[in-house]
Amino acid sequence: MVFLNQPPPIMKTTLTLSLLGLAASTFAPAAESSYIPLKIEQTLLPMFPAHLSWRGITQGQASIAIAIDETGKVTDLMPLAYTKRAFADEAIRVLKNWRYQPMRLDGQAHPGMTELHFTFEAQGVVVQRSADEMVAAFIDSSFDRQEWELAPCNMKNLDRIPTPITMVSPLYPFVEGGIEGRVTIEFIIDREGNVRFPHLRGKSADALSGAALDAVRQWKFAPPTEKGTPVIVRASQEFVFVAKKTK
């Protein structure tokens, strides 16, 4: 039993950074859950930036992270990789005009995020939902890394890992009978050290995941750097909630 005047639960936390090039799963529900993924309707087609074609550029790529709330509204957009900034700008322009249906779990709408990869060619544009390691694979196979103006940074190349400046602990949800469990939150740390696109990984939504998400949204880091230049990285945080037991 958990009482309001009890000490907060024990929470074990471990910050683990991983390569940005790995695509974020919007949601990974429990097997028994009824899950409908985020749906996207492309209502405006991307256009090849004319000023780039005038310069003799005939192809390019851009990967964009996008967050959608429970009403289907876009709440955040962020370029993850691009060969030319104009390709990312065009991708973001159309993404702001597309329509979205939020993911649903057991009939209830939830916020979510996903990554979209745009391949631009002079005769058209192909849009793909990111699969694991898609961004890294495109960089390795399609272009020389030096041709990317913004590209994922390998963790081994960091000369400064993201150092926490502000870390807020989750507020333990007091539920009759007590509640325990593990929650893993994945997120992106941008070049200013801000937390972007926090989302749940591996469990269905409940009071513990909500508390963890609310805390991570308030975190702030010193930006990670590669050769002195701030870069973007992906991170994950596991919270272990253990309720105090009464004697």
C-alpha cells in the first residue's frame, strides 16, 4: 500500500546515448494491446528546389523527425540529416500541410513521433517511413559523407558527450495499492542541448510512463560536440519505479 505521506519510490536511472541514425519507433505496444499506428495523408507534393536545379544539382536527400499529438496536430519538426538545407526546408514545408491521424492504443489516441526520409530527384520525390539504420545506410551507400551538410554523428566520434544541466525526477503517481515498473523514454538532444521528441519505448501508456515523459521534457544538456561543433544525438533513459512497502 502506498500512502500520500510516504517517501518517494526508489528510481534507478541510467543515461544511454546511441547513434542518431537509428530510426525512432513511434510506439512499441505490448503484444496484447490493440494498436493502430500513426497514419499520414500526403496532401501536398514536395517539389524539387528550382534554385538547386539551376546550379546543376539533380538529386538530394533529407530526413525529418515529426511529432504528432493526440488530435493529429504537428507539435514539432526537426531536420535530422540533409545534403542541402533547401531539401529539408521543402520537406518541412509539405509536412506542415499534410494531414495526420494519431496512433491509437486500445481505441484511445496518443501522441507519437516518426521519421520520414525524402529522396529528391529532378523528375520527382520519393518519401519513405524510416526503418532502423535508414539514415546511416543512405549516407553510406548513396552519397559521400562529406556531401551531407547535416548528418548523424557516430558516438565514437564525439569529443564531448551530452552533460546534464537540468534533470527533473519523475513525480511518482500515487495509486491505491501502489504501482511499480520500468519505463524507458527515448528522445533526441538537439545542438542546443534541448530534449526533442521524447516518446515511450516498449510499454503501453500508463501513469508511470506519463510521469517519466513529463520529467524528461524538462531536461536540459550541454550540447554534445564533434570536433568542437555541436551535433545531434539520440538518447534513452530507463526509470525503475519501486514503491515503498509499509511494515
